[in-house]
Amino acid sequence: MGNKLKEVTYLTVKDLKKHDIILPGTYSNTFEGIAKKLEVNFDKENIILKDLQQDVNHVDTIVKRANENLTTLHKSTCDAQKAIKDKDDESLKAINSELSKMQKQIDFLQKELFSDPLTGAYNRKWFADYYLQDEKFQNNGFIAFIDLNKFKIINDQYGHIVGDQVLKYLVKFLQNELIYPGVDVVRYAGDEFIVLFDKEKTASLNVNKIMREAQKKLSEQKLKSAKIKELKFSFSYGLTSFKTNQDVEHILDIVDDLMYKNKEENR
């Protein structure tokens, strides 16, 4: 439910960007309208708050560990300065060992900060921090916007646990099918994902063909489990290019429209 709340919030903000003035009533009505359109029931407020609290706790843990590493780094720096001044080689070796351990911890925390906790894909923070600057692309490439088909039906019919497994499977599938340098998978919102192709690193690839083949292959697969005899699902996508300094919202609007056209063609 937390993911649905984020999705409704994102679509609300996206819709209201075209307005110069936004009154509280306008935001409320837009939010409620989108929630109704997506058939999201916010009556179960406790569930929503629980999901959001889990996200907050996840970030708080990362911040706490990062702060601990900064404290250790500060101490190690002071100790190193003293050891250099005293020409204490043994102390410098010990400090170097401590810094190596810290580097591994920082690498782990960085991965946690920029990873979606459920699927392991990159999250929107990674996209914003690494691919964008001031809401504009920093390089050239292609972007595919992916939306799972009839995901609400899967959740309603099999439950959210199975729904979560479907999202995890999709990410693993995409990572296996698109295992090329310069290709990254990002969980954007709920059951929406984006695939980024760095133009320089993927210049030899036929991006359109790769996405089309991945879409076809997934739609032909049949998943099974102890409780489910057979489950098939698919995705729709839109694909377009982007260039350095292009506005991300403009590109997302284009690729979003292309995704819906693809969805209509495959009904």
C-alpha cells in the first residue's frame, strides 16, 4: 500500500505541475481523483502508515551507520596525522587497515541507499543523483519506461506477497536479459520501472530490438509455485532517446505516452 500511496502522490504532483497556482483544495481533489482512478483504497490508514514507517526506518538506519563511519573517519584522520608526525609506521598500518574496513562498510551503505529494498533494482534517488543534474540528463542515451500489465489483478487474485514476488522476478528477468555494460534498471514507482541505456557504452546495441525481444520472452513464460499452478504476466513499454541537458520531465512524458500506446496495441 505504501508503494501505491507514493504512486498516487507522484501522479498528483506530475498533473499539478502545469498549474501556476495550486490551492489546497485543488491538490486534494486531484489526489482523490487519481486514487479513485487507480482503485486505491486509503481507508486502511494504519497499513499505509506502517509501510511508510518501514521506509523511514530503512533510511534512518543508513543515516545512523553513515554517521558512525564519519565519526570513525574523523578519529582515524586525527590518529593518522599524529602517526605521520611521530613517524609511527605501526600505527599507520593499523589505521590503513581500519580505513579499508570502513571503505567496505561505506560501499555497502551506498548500495543500500541507492537500492530498492524489495527488488534490488536502483531506486529513484540513484536516478536523480547519478543520471540527472538540476532535473536534466547529464549524458546521451535511451530510456525505456516499463509498466506491468494488469498488476492490480495479480495482487487482487493472488495477494500482495505474490505481487511482490512478481516485481522481484521482473527485475531479475530484466537484469539477465539486459546484461550489457551501460544498462541500468530502476524501480520508478510501484510496478513502474525504467531501463537506462548509456549511449556511449551501448552504441553497438539495437535497443529497440532488445526491448521488443525481452517483452515477448517474458509474455511467453509460465511461472509456478507451491500454491499457483501457472501464472503468466507481461509488461508494456515506451522507448525514446534523451540528450545531455534535456529536461527529465519532458522525456518521461514522451516515454509514458509511448508506453500507453504499446499497452493499447497489445491488448
